[in-house]
Amino acid sequence: MLPATTPLSMRNVAYNGPDGAAITVTELAGKTLRINLWATWCAPCREEMPALNELQTTMGGADFQVVAVNVDTGGDEKPKAFLEEIGVDELAYYRDPSLALFNRLKRQGLALRLPVTILIDKEGCLLALMNGPAEWANDDARLLIEAAM
């Protein structure tokens, strides 16, 4: 994770919520968020999903949430089937099939490839970012989240 070098509001970052309706970071205000952009065709993304599920299981709650946003184009069938197949049951289903979020982050120089991780504070500001996979179900990841909260 690289710390944000300049203040950057992420409040209007948008994607579809579990009900399929548009949602922004503002609607999750008051929580530290770990937003992860992933796709079923991205091997590193697929590998880190169980760890993200475990991170949500162990740390998710009123103060923190893992928001894993699928960016596959097309319908919901393939990503939902993948999550069910690997037993991801703690992560809410967020989606951006338009790739608008990834492209926005790319234009801002924040996204280079998948997976993309952004850590956002309770006020909706970018704390840190990372391009590429990581192990999110270990002590280092928990300490990072605790420090962010």
C-alpha cells in the first residue's frame, strides 16, 4: 500500500450496491472502507477473494467494511457463480459492469491493473492505494486496517 500523497475526496466514487442500484462512498460514510476492484478473468483477483472474505469476517462491522466491486462486463451470473463456488459469503455484492470506476481511477493515476485496492477513511478521503494482489487475512493487514480506523 502506498500512502496518498495529496488529499483526495472519494465521496462520489460510484458503483452498484447489492440491490443493483447506484451507490456512492458517501452512503457508507462513518466507516473506513477497503474498496477492491476485481474481475473473474483476473487470476490474482480470484486468489485474494477468500482473504478479503476473511478480512470482512474478522474486522467488518460498524467501523470497517470490505467493498469488493466486480468489474466484469456483461451480466451478474458469472461473478455471482464464482463467489458462490469459492464460498465467499461475508462480502456484499458490489458491481460496476461499465468499468467507469476503474477508468476514473486510471485517469487519476490510481489504477494501473487489477486488482486495485483503495483505503478510504470515515470522511471519504483516500488514505492509501495499491495495484496488484496482497494477502489480506494476516496480521499486517489487520494492523493496517486498525491504524486506518
